[in-house]
Amino acid sequence: MTRGDLASVLEIADRIHPDLPEPPDVFANRLALWPAGALVLDGDRTLLGYAIGHPIRFPNLPALGCVLDRLCEDSDTFYVHDVALMPEARGRSRAGEALNMLHLGAPHLKRTCLVAVYGTTVFWARYGFEATANAVPREKLASYGDDATLMVREW
Ligand SMILES: CC(C)(COP(=O)(O)OP(=O)(O)OC[C@H]1O[C@@H](n2cnc3c(N)ncnc32)[C@H](O)[C@@H]1OP(=O)(O)O)[C@@H](O)C(=O)NCCC(=O)NCCS
């Protein structure tokens, strides 16, 4: 992802996450703080998806929509903030490719976590993620929606 991609990334986010909107600054913020964790999927003429993530100190997840001043210096976990693909790009294991590419940007981090939404816990389990109860207070996950589930994968 480059800054020039941000307008298209925001369009995709608006279409895929109408119920979990984030301020536009969040995308630019994550790109600036951890460029290796900001990926796009190129189509012929438009972008077909994006993935965003960055290191955190587990279990200190940012609240949804939160602009960060900086990343934690003693991070121990990679946090996958979002993977969003347009419908025409789905079903070809692109999400798995994104996970692998995000890991390449921080190979020293042997744990990845994410907040599963839209009932995707079974989907993420295919990629080795397990639901983790009680690591994060329920109210902290609330910004991600009612069905938000923290999941963790060890590499
Ligand atoms: C979820 C998503 C990232 C999966 O990416 P992908 O590259 O298409 O995934 P894969 O090709 O590895 O797997 C496709 C499978 O996931 C399943 N899947 C997709 N979304 C799902 C959901 N919400 N719940 C359960 N299964 C789901 C598909 O039905 C398909 O199943 P099949 O293999 O039995 O046909 C993509 O569908 C997407 O961007 N969805 C909208 C945004 C979203 O939900 N992001 C994740 C939020 S935590």
C-alpha cells in the first residue's frame, strides 16, 4: 500500500464494513507506522482488497477507529487489524496469502492475533487461529461489534 492507494482502500472499507466504519486517518496512520503491514491486492484497473496489521504488546489491542501515536516498543504479537476483499477476489486463499505476507514483515513475532467479526471464527480457525476467552475484557472488544471474538495463532 502507498499513500496513493488510500482513496481506493477507503472505498473498499466503506463497501465492506458499513457497520464498522473507521475514520480515514486510521488507514494513513497504520501505513505510516508499519508500512510492511499495509498490503493491497491489485486488480486490472482497481484495487480488489487490502490487509492491515502491526505489532502490539498482547493483549493491548487498539480500539476500533483509534489513531495511534506510535507502536509499542516491546511488542510480542502481530495484530491483524483488517483483511477485506471485494467479492470477486474471494475464494482463492488470498486471506492466507495476506497472513503470510504480514508475517514476513515481522518474522520475529511468533504469535498473531485478530478480532474475528461477521461470524468468521470458523473461517480463521482454518488458518490456525483459536478463540481466546478472557484475554481482553469484553468491553474492550465492544467497539468491534457484538460478535467480536479475539483469536490467536502461534507460528
Ligand atoms: C473473510 C475473507 C477475508 C476471506 O478471504 P478469502 O481469501 O476469500 O478466503 P479463502 O479463499 O481462504 O476462503 C474462502 C472460504 O471462506 C469462507 N468465508 C468467507 N467469509 C466467511 C464468513 N464470514 N464466515 C464463514 N466463512 C466465511 C467462504 O465461504 C469460503 O468457504 P469455502 O472454501 O468452503 O467455499 C473475505 O471473504 C472478506 O474479505 N470478507 C469480508 C470482510 C471480512 O469478513 N473480513 C474479515 C473480518 S475478521
